[in-house]
Amino acid sequence: MIRTLTIEELYQNKRQTLAFELLTPDVDLKRVVSSTTPSSPGLILAGFTGHHPTGRIQIIGETEIRYLESLEAEARARSVSTLFDLDIPAVLISKGLSAPAELLMHAQRTRTPVIRSTLKTGELYRRLQPYLEEQLAPSTTLHGSLADVYGVGLLFTGRSGIGKSECVLDLVERGHRVVADDTVHITRRGNGVLIGRGLELQAHHMEIRGIGIIDVRALFGIRAIRQQKRIEVVVHLEAWSDTATYDRTGLDTQEIEILGVNLPRVIVPLNAGKNLTVLSEVVAMNHLLKYSGVDSAKLFNQRLINAMRPLREYLEEDYE
């Protein structure tokens, strides 16, 4: 799902924390921000528009204001006209600086919002960009349950009624933490990080068949929940099938793609008597072990190969 952010949402959500003041009334606050990177319009004000990414907020600092003030009135008008004739969602002015009259005039002409902040230019960049990255991050919603097990985010998937919620509830009982149940909202941060969280209205409630809706925080305390967690392993639960082939060595690793990010996928077949909670803990610990550079399956396989090497060499030299 492609997410969007309007200038109106930005202004209302960050008005207090970024000390915003709208300088242009009666403008188009429904303009859409499509870039997570704000930029400086210095080259545009100087007349170069050869490479201009659209949908990017422009931040004007003291350098740009001083440059505009150094120009004659006619040249200043041409300079700001070049900026506002481009496809820009808004202009932010930092350090509480006064906007030139020509800038506000052309902003009104093109109905482009101009917002002033008392923050310094560097601070405005530093605090604005993470917010834009969060709001515009690619996202999706999956049916499953997400838990923090030994610091590893395990996303449990499988058909409805397979036992995902019961498994996560058992993990909570053993001291681990639940992030989301039934519906997991996932956003991609950067190139390879997926962050999962639950729906705000759901608020760490779980549906347990035969019992009903329970409040994990009320039952187990604040330590039993997390607001969000990076997803690192997908654990897919399915009913045991005598005709299916399951990985028995750990050498044939599987992956699943979510929002363009490949995650390791472990398929756990369920049958009577299987301790799914302990298996989930082992999946998490094994992932931590691999992350530290130790792959037990590959090391064991290499040890077998090394043990068979003398026998193979002997057979190769046996010419009888």
C-alpha cells in the first residue's frame, strides 16, 4: 500500500513539536508530500531547475533568505517565481526568519503553503525527515500474530484456527512479549527492516477460542506487551500432512518476501503432542546463533563431509 501525507496532516500533527506557523492563509493544504527527503532550494533560487525531484518539501534557511535579500526587487521576484512555478508541496522557513514579500506573494499566487518554524535549519531537517520516513513508509497488513521472543520478532502465520494466538499466549506465560494478534500492520523502514505493530483500537487484546476476548496487559502486566517490533523470522504453522516433505536438516532454508524484503521462513507441521512454544523459542535462539555467525546445520554437515573424506580417498586409491 502506497501511503500519502498532506501538508494539512503534517501541519496539524507537528504544529507543536516543530513550532510551525502558517504564513499563507487560503492556500492548498491538501497538497501531497511524496518524498521522504526535504531539500534546500538554493540552486532553484539561483535559476537552475534541471534536476528537480517532485513532491519534496523545500526548506529555506538563513543562507537562502540572505541571498534573496541581496537581490534587486525584480531579480528577487524572478527567483522566487522560479521556485513556486515548480511542483512543490510546501516551503518551510527555519529559525523564525521573516519571509520576503515577493516570496509570500508568489506563494499566494500558486496557493503553495509557506510555513515558518522557530527551529534551526539543521534541527528542522533532523526532526522532520524521520517523521516523513515513518508516514510515507511502504506498508501492508497481514493476518497473523507477532511476538518478541528473546529479542527476536517472530511473525506467526497460518490458517485461521491453527493455533497462532494460543502459541503467543503460551509464550507470554513463559515471559515473552506479544506485539500484535490476528492483524499485524507492517511498515518497511530503509531497505531491509520491517516493523510490525498491532491496530491501535485492538490494543493488545487477543481472541482465544472457547474463552473469548482477553486483555493481555491487564492479565499479565505491562512487561508482557510491546508496541512494535522488528520482524525477523516468519513461523508458518500448518497441519501435519503425510504426503508433504518437511525440512529435517535446516540446510534447505526458505524465504518469504514482504514489502520487497526477504525474511527466513520456518514451516512447523502440527500434530498431537507437539510443544509449539518450545519450538518457537528454539527458532528464536537458532536465529540469534546464526546472526552471531554460527550455523549449526552447516557446521554439522561440514563435519560429516570431513569425516567421510579419508574413506573416500581410500576408495579412490583402491584399484582392485
